[in-house]
Amino acid sequence: MSLAIAPQRRAFDSAPTPLAEARGVPARFIGVTRRFGQTPVLDGLDLDIPAGQFLAVVGESGCGKSTLLRQLAGLDAPSEGAVAIGGAEPVTRMMFQEPRLLPWRRVLANVEVGLPARVNKAEGRERALSALKAVGLADRAGEWPSVLSGGQKQRVALARALVSRPQLLLLDEPLGALDALTRIDMQRLIERIWLEQGFTAVLVTHDVAEASALADRIVLVDSGKVALDLPAPLPRPRRRGSPESAAIEARILDQLFGA
Amino acid sequence: MQQQTLDAAQAAAFATDAARRPGASATPDAPVAARPPQTQSAPRRMAGIERRLAGWILPLLLILAWEALSRAGVIHGNVLPAPSAIALAGWQAARSGDLFQNMAVSAARALAGLIVGGAIGFVFGIANGVSELSHRYTDTTLQMIRNVPHLALIPLVILWFGIDEEAKLFLVALGVFFPIYINTLHGVRTVDPHLIEMGRAYGMTPVTLFVRVILPGALPSIFVGLRFALGVMWLTLIVAETIAAQSGLGHMAMQGREFLQVDVVMLAILIYALLGKLADVLTRLLEGVCLSWHPNFQPARS
């Protein structure tokens, strides 16, 4: 689980009331090792994520990038070291590779799953509706998830993650199962919402082009360590296939395949 | 499991469901084809009636053939009375009030046993599905008891309870316990672990997780258990009433045998068939309400 971070980090804290506009919190890995049996999946990993940054974590399958995200989500604890997230009570939300909607709840009720427990019913409904509106699915609020397309389901999952106004949004290859066009659409949507809300975002992906389309900074994880830490200070909103992003992609691929 | 074909009641529910949301699929990015225009509703309604009645055509033809053969003297009345004779026996039993008295007694026994046994099975199924500790300590015992045919306990039950109500209640409860237990346990254990992980990541408390994720996820399987349990319920009750009872449908059939009233015996058997069908229809209606989210229970799309 996450530890409270040292007092001097409180400067990054979010707004004083929980209902004020959400802002990002910083997060930090301090010498994190996670073993499954004898094999370390994360091996003394150090990583500092400033508040509001859009960080992409790329790597080959099995390199430990999903484990890294699960540490941030509190779904898994390090064997050694510590994971710290800033803020008094940071709201962390996760989007998975699958939409993971509750099939027995209608779309709106699925979004309401993401609400904090203390929100009353009427306000919760309103917030859920506006989150659905933000992902462009307000007109499908009364449907069962089973009638939605894959991209629509993932948009509902995004609304569910956003409805609690998270300060840290974790994205575990959320677009991996979508077709190419829907994927570009979703990338634009995520970028726009991130620009509006300013939360810290950590995107795990195996798609280097996706990382360079979205992230401020790209980290390559290999054998449980950070193998490459690359800033990607490109202007937003980004155009796909620009020479700058192509150059970044090339550097990452070179590192990966040692060309 | 749980792949029943759609029957008439569900088909009707679908029709109203589709009508309630007109144009729901009109958005350009909707993944479903547009529904047929409204002008087709008359043939559709005919098709609905056809679907509703189709299952009854074969029984009806059988009864007609049976009646004809009886009247022609091919089937002897001492072996198998004509349907009309059975209907007459039913009418007489109904007029004297015996029939309804017996049906009410049997139904009350069946329901009481189902509620007692079903509740115990449900609680154990949930407990053993959620708690590894509970499973470790009780499942072996339950599985051993399960493999004793509960009808083999009839002599023992008569020794314990005589032929009073307790005997029937005990046997029916024991019979329905296992299908409900096994299927509830299976349902809880097979809830999508991804959804449970999502619930945890979204800060659900164990109680919320159970109410929102585990129980609804187990429900389709629990319904399968319920339908099995209904079959076991009738079977147990009939055997128990036939062997040891002073009222109820089984008792009515046994009396018919003693007085060589084959028509009364047949009447009891036919009523069993009808009550079994009724229980099944009620379960399906309940399923349609509780599982309306399930793709199997949603309107078929052309």
C-alpha cells in the first residue's frame, strides 16, 4: 500500500476541499523490489513522478510494467522498498485493459461505481451523468453494458475512473484491445481530459507510438529497472506521425532491440 | 450452463422491452442494426402467439389421440381411462373440495421444504464460496451427506417423525439443499476475478463488494440450482406422500389405487405434471426480472 509522503512534498497537495477541481499528486518509487517466488519482477526500481505529469511506461511483455502500476493502485505491495503517493487522501483510479463493467448494472450505474462513498445519491447521479457526457456517451446512460461496442465500453470505464475526480489516474494498456481508429479517438479523448483536469497520469503500454502520442515523459522498463528515461516535450494537442515523435519512438525501439 | 432457449414468457418480455426504448439504437455509432419498422408489429404479434403456444400442441394432440383410442375400445378403461373420464374425476374431486384441499396441502409442504432447505443451502453456498475457512471445515461433510440418496432415509424419517408434517419437511429440505448449495457455491467461486479486482481497486468494502459484484455475479448459477431444486422438491414430496401421508396429492393417488380408481391415480399424475410446469414458468419469470442484464435474456437481434 502507499505510504504518506514526507511533509515537504505536501507543497504538491491538491486543493483544500475534495470537491474543488482535482489536481495531480506526485508519486515515487523508492528502491522497490517485488518478487514472485524467487524471480524479482521489479528489482530496486527508483522512479519519481511529479504532480500532473503524463508518464508512459513501456517495455516488453513480462518486464514488470503492469506490476509497477499495481503497486501504485494498492493492488499489490512491494517485497522491499516503498511506494509513496502525495496528498492527504489521494484519489487513485485505475483503468484496466478490459472495461470490467458490471454487466448487471446499467451504464450510468456503472459510472456511479467510481464515486467516493460519501457522495449523496442525487449529486452522484449528476456527477456520473456529466462524466458520461465528457466521454460522449450521455445518451447511452440507460443501456446495459452488453449492447455497447468495445470502444464504448472502454469510454464508460474511463467515465467511471474520472467521476471521482482522481488525482492519479492509472492506465493499464486500456486501449490495447481496441481497433486502430477507435484507439486514436480514445487517445485524443484521454489527452483532452487530462489537459482539462490536470491529474497525474501513468500509462502502461506496449505501443511505443501510443506512448509518444500521449506522454510528457517515457520510461522504458527492462528486467525490473528503468532502462531509459526520456522526456517528450512536444506541443499539444499532438499530431500523429510528426518527425519529433518519430525520433522519440526510434530511440526507444533502438534501446529495446539494441539496434 | 444457463443456456436455456428463450421461451414464450421471455419473448413477450423482450417485446415490451424493445417497445419501451424506441429509437435507442438510432445513434450513428450504435453497434446494433436498426430495429424493424413498426408496421411489422401484427405479424410479429402472431409469431409471438405461435411461440407461446407451440409447446402445448404436442400434449394436446396426444390427449386427442388417447381419447379417440379409448372411445374406439383400443385402450381399456381399467388400464388407462380416457382423458374425459379423468377430467370427470377431476371435476368431481374439485366439487367435493378434496382436490384443492390436497393440492393446497402438497403445495404448502413443497414450499416450506424449499424455503427451509433452500435457505440453508444458500447460506452454506455463500459462506463456503466467500470464506476459505468455512469451505475447509464444512464442504467435506456436506459432500459426504450429499452422496447418501435422501430418499433412502425414508425408513429412518418415519421412525423419527412418524408420518407427520415434519417427515415431509425434513425430506424435501434435505433434497433441495444440495442443488442450491452446489450451484450457489459454484456461482460465487466463478464470479469474474477481474470484476472483484476492479471492486477492490475502486475502494469497495467487503460488504459492498458482495452486494454489488459477487451476489449478482453468482445469480445465474443460483437460478440453475433453484430449477434443479424444484425438480427434486416434487420428486421427494411425491415419494414421501405416496409412502407415508394422510393428505396431499400423493395420498390421493394411493387412495385411488386402493379403491381401483385408475382415473384418480391418473388425475394425480397429470396434476404433478402441471404443477411442475407451473413452478418452472414462475422460475423463468423470476429469472427474466433478476437477470434482465444478461445477454441471454435480452432481445434477440436480427
